[in-house]
Amino acid sequence: MEEKSLYQPYLMRIAANIDETPDVKTFRLEFVKEDEGKSFSFKAGQFGEYSVFGEGESTFCIASSPTRSGYIECTFRKMGRVTKSLASREVGDIIGFRGPYGNIFPLDDWKGKSLLFVTGGIALPPLRCVIWNALDLRNNFKDITVVYGARTVRDLVYKHELEEWGKRGDVKLITTVDPGGETVEWKGEVGFVPTVLEKASPSSADTVALLCGPPIMIKLTLPILTKLGFSQDKIFTTLENRMKCGIGKCGRCNVGKYFVCKDGPVFTFAQVSQLPPEY
């Protein structure tokens, strides 16, 4: 039997195409070959390479939960040639997917603990995978708190899911938009994520924090988490910029002693603090 090339993608059919914001889309992808779909598995935190044939590949996390089989989902912003081409695809079109790659969020190690998710804007998709994974295995965890913000109400992604989480009695959801980004219908918080997090003051006792967002948000949120009692080995993030090939061959994601695509993309902030300053 001929061995499959490392660079040969699965063929994926777009089963759903959702406009999250004016420039952010979510695809639900199903395997063209049913047997490949049945044998495929991944864990929360892993990523893939999504391709439009003739245009190239882009790297995104798998935004759906591994507890939900038969499909995967990805969420992306239209920015460059490949993502603009992806965004032009319609339901029924075929694209490519390589993966899963990378390490994972160690949910098995977190059984019996509380989980705190802190994120902003388009950085929610990597954590959405973990949130749904934890909610689908709800009895494995204690408190689940989600603090999520965006510049404006329009920039919030997964609006229907946010509404669903907000109605659940076993999740504490805090949504916020930047000052000036609210509308008359907005019922959430108004303020920047670090400020809203400090106001909420979630307990750090027996709690793991997952932090993902724009660099300035992370820079301003880390001192708040430290003030709340979280040590850097109890704060996790995912690094996806700089990755290209996904398998440690091209060297683009090499930072210090790490290849982000193979040693990550999931890191504790104790590990991130050891990376060169320019990262």
C-alpha cells in the first residue's frame, strides 16, 4: 500500500458556512471519504492546515470539540490571499485539510478543577474547542467561567453560542465590549477585558486559567491573573502565528528551543516567559 505523503490533505466538503462578523467566517467541514472521517480523531488544542487548491494553505486551530464526531470546524478572518479565497467558497465546495498537528490542552490533568477562560475577539476559536469539550464532559470539572470581549458588539464571534452559554446554570459567562463599542441593545459589560476580569475577581483556588487574545490584551491581563493568585504554570495559551508547514520542516515557527508547530501550539506562560523577547 502506497504511503500517504505528509503534505497530502484530506478532501473536505463545506457542510455549513457561517458569517460570524463582516470579515470572520466559520466552516463546518465533513470528510469526502467516509472511512477517513470515521478513523479521524484529534484533541483540544490541535490545529490544521486548510487549503484552497491553487492558492495555498493557512493555519488555524480546530475550533470544534473532539467530543463531537463526524466533522470539524474552523473559524478564520479574511486577511490574505488564502483566507480571502477560502471565504469565497460556498456550501458543497471542496477544500483541503492537513492535520491534526501539535500538542494539546491537558484536560485529563484538569479533572476536578475549575476552569477560567479569558479571551478577546478572534482569539475565542482556539478556546471554544476547549470550552465545548469541558461542557460536553461537564461532570469532570468544577466551576467554568468565560470572560470574553471584543472591540464592538459586531466583532463578537459565536453570538448564538454566547447566548446559549449565558443561559446555562453551570457556566458563568461575562461578555464585554470596549468603551464606545456598545449599542443600545447591549446588556453585557463595557470595558477592556483586563479591567472586567479584575472586577469579576474569579478565584484562583484549584483553578486553571486559559488566556488567548491580542498581544496588548495578554500583556495587560497577565498582571491581573498574577494579582488574583494564578502562577504562570497554571496559565495556558496557544501560539499559532508564524506556523507554516505544521510538521517542523520549514523552520518558520522556530523560536528559541521550540518549534511551535511540534512543541506547541499549547504552552504555559512559564514556558512562554522563556522565549526570546522579540516573540
